[in-house]
Amino acid sequence: MNSSPQHDRICHDLVSQGWTVIDGYFEPELIKLLADECHRQQQLGLLQAARIGRLEQNRAAESIRGDQIRWLESGMAPCIDQFLAQIEALRSLFNRRLYLGLEECENHFAYYPAGAFYRKHLDRFQNSDSRVISSVLYLNPDWVSEHGGELRLHLEEGRYEDIEPVANRLVLFISAQILHEVLPTTVERMSLTGWFRRHGIESSV
Ligand code: OGA
Ligand code: MN
């Protein structure tokens, strides 16, 4: 894949400020199919209350986050395969341009029912540094600011950036660097969230 002005901007923003927002990165038709698939899976009860931490420390934590998730697997649906292929292309871009040595991507649907939020956090487990870049792709076609539900990126010196979760908006940020939260949403809110990973050194504690 040749790099485009869009790719130049993504790489430049990640290096210079640690985050970036791109609107319209994917085909609008793909976003619609992904939104329908997320809805379908949610209605079939295939999404599960999200947890925090991992392994035995894993526990449902509604006071911290109220979303429901399902990890994507290839072959789940054609639109998911198409999405995963484009994410793979981004992974190879990051490796070529930023020398990050990213070995894999993991992605899940996230469904926030009305009233849900996710408190301020970093996207890294205490005992692992394998998550390098976080990505969030929003799937909400009729979003208006009155719905709340912004992604708030906490930047230096108390500054913050609020990002509305409108359909086909992709946010990328350095997992270890950017503290962030999801403000309470007043309506259902859907996204595809993922991490570009290298195999970090994981301790057993
Ligand atoms: C997460 C997360 C942000 C969002 O799932 O870790 O921070 O805007 N999501 O959905
Ligand atoms: Mn997060």
C-alpha cells in the first residue's frame, strides 16, 4: 500500500502529539454494515459486560465501565473481515513508517447502553506493555452533541479534547501515553475498539 496524505497526517500526529482523529477513513457502506452487525449481535445477546484487568483479576466493574463487548474473529461476517483487512494495512503502515514492531491487532465491538460511561483510564494492563496504539472507530449514524458520550482525551496541563462518537470517525492514540474516558451517553453508543500490539513482556504478578 502506498502512503497517502491521510497516512502522512496519521503518522505525523501520532509522533508529534500522541493522538489523531480521522473522519471518513472507511467506506460509508462498510460503517453501516458494521453498525448493523453490532446491533444484531447485541440483540442476540452475544455481547457481554466488559471487565477490567485480566485473568483472575477480571471482574465485571459497572462502577468503572458500563459497556458490553464482543471480540472480533475473522469469518464472523464479511464486513468484519473487510474491517480487519484495513486494520492490518494500518498495522503494516505503522511498522514501515514508525518502526513499532507491531505483531498483531485485537478488536472488539463495544455497545454502551443509555447511561453508560467508562471512567478515566490508560489502555494498558498493569502486568503487560503489549498494547502500543489504541484505535476506536465509531458507528453511530445519527449522533448529535446533546447525546453526550464524548471520548475525552486528557492532555498535558489539564487540557482535554472531547471527541463526539459520530459514524466513520477513527481515533488513534498511543496506549501508554493518553489517559482518556467515555463521558456518560444518553442514548446507545456503538464502536469498534482495538489495539495494535507487540508481544510485551508479561509478568505473572
Ligand atoms: C476503551 C475505550 C473509548 C471509546 O474501550 O478502552 O477507552 O470512545 N473506549 O469508546
Ligand atoms: Mn480505553
